[in-house]
Amino acid sequence: MMNDWFLERRGLALGIICASTGITGIFIPFILDFLLHKYGPANTLRLSALGLLLLCGPCLPLLKPRTPAPCNESAPCLDYSFLKMPLFYFFALAQLLQGLAYYVPLIYLPSYATSLGLSGTMGALLLVVASFAQVLGQMAFGFMSDMRIPRLWVDGRVPVHILLFVSTFISGISILALWGPARSLGMLVAFAALYGMSAGGFAVLWARMSTTLSSSPSLALITFSYFALTKGIGNVLTGPISSALISRSPHADRDVYADGEFEGIVLYSGACMLASAAVMVAWGTGRQMVGVVRRGKGGEGKEGCAA
């Protein structure tokens, strides 16, 4: 539906839509913290479900396409030609690796703050900082995905694999270099801001990833579904993996990396983000090598004709 309403500024539009989740994340942690202390986990979950139903339910009838579907035309055949494109599998692998790591810092950051002696309110504050940074990051990445710089690239737009690399590389470095060594609220705030801004921008690039594969509107819907699938697989798997990596016997020395107890999940999430960035580097490098080989063959052909 979004592809029906937006064309030139599609990335920015998706960034604003995704940023709305970050806006709610600014105040939701405090509400949940209050509800958990007053009503417990079970009732808090019920109240959250009821709130979603009352707030989101009435908005669903308002979601309508810009152009109505023709009544007499048969449904178009689904195009799965993107499954033959190597780029799709690079995108899917990068999304899977990013999905394996994305929620780990957001889930364990409040617990990490508590292990350092900070209050639960400070832990919620860190999520607020990450959510606010996510709003800025998603709009920024959406804007950059639409930006045209004709002098640098053939089609004028920043290649999407470069934006994906920037998102995951900065996320991975921030996890390993800021979260792991963090021993104070200031370092945790810096990490939450940098991570929220960089990691949150990944999903905004789905629109450019789809149009890179094909300009067909029907194909964009299908590829969106596959990107959501790979991200969802990563999100589901990361729960048991991160739980298994948490140390059950915290170190007596509080100056060890990641407070000892969280060392496994810090290394795991940072490595997954950097691996996702490496996938995009592999694609960009491979594409350049193929281009060099093709240009070389073209040059040989021209020399042969001239001879």
C-alpha cells in the first residue's frame, strides 16, 4: 500500500512510519515499569493487549489504497523471479544476521544497568534514549535512501548495500566498544543513542532493497514479506540463544568486560552485526570484481575487432 502512495520519497515515508514505533518507545517503558510494579506481568500483558486493540483497531478501516483495484481484471500472476537473483540471498542473509542481534541490547540493557547498581528507572531511561535515537536514525536513513548524488553514482542514489553496511557496522562497533566496557550511566547513554540511531535504520531500507531487485509493485510486496520472514526467524532464535549465553555465575570482579555476566551476549550480538556488515562488503566487492572482468572482456573484444 505504501508503494501506491509514495514514489520519489518512499524511503523517507517508510522511515517516518517506522519512527512512530520509536516515538511510542519514549514513554512506553515508564508506563510498563509502573504497570509491572503495580499489577504484575500477567495483568500488564493483558492491559497492553487491550490498549493495542483500542488504539490500533479503529485505524484499520482508514488504511486504503490510493488507486482502487480494477473490478474486471483477474489477479496478476505472482512474480518470483527475484529468487533467481544472488542479491536477494545476500539481502536475506544480512537481514537474518541483523535480526539475530537487533533486540539483544534492547532486552538486556536495563538488566545490565541494574547489575552496575543503577536503578530500574535509569534502565527505562536508557530505552527512552534508544527509542528517541531510533526516531532520528530511521528518518535519516530513509532520507539518505532517497537522496540523489549524480556525481558519485551512476543512478544518482547511494547504493543500498552501502547504507546497510553503515547501519550494521556502526551497530556492531557500538556494542563491542561502548556496551561491553560500559561502567557508568554516561557510557550506557552514549551506547543507547548510537545503537538506536544506527540499528533502527536497517528496516527502513527495505523499500530500497525491494526496488533494487525489481521496480514491480507486486514484487515489492512479496520481497517485503520475505525480509520480514528472515528478520522474524532471527528474532525468534535470538531468545533461546541469548538466554543460553547469559552467565549464571556473575564475576566477583565488576571490572571485567561486560560485567562478566553479559559477556556472551555482548560478543554474540556484536559479532552478528559485524557479520551482517561483512555480507554487504562481500556483495559490493563481488559486484565490482564482476564489473572489472566484464569491462576487461569488452576491451579485448574491441581490440580484436580493431585488429
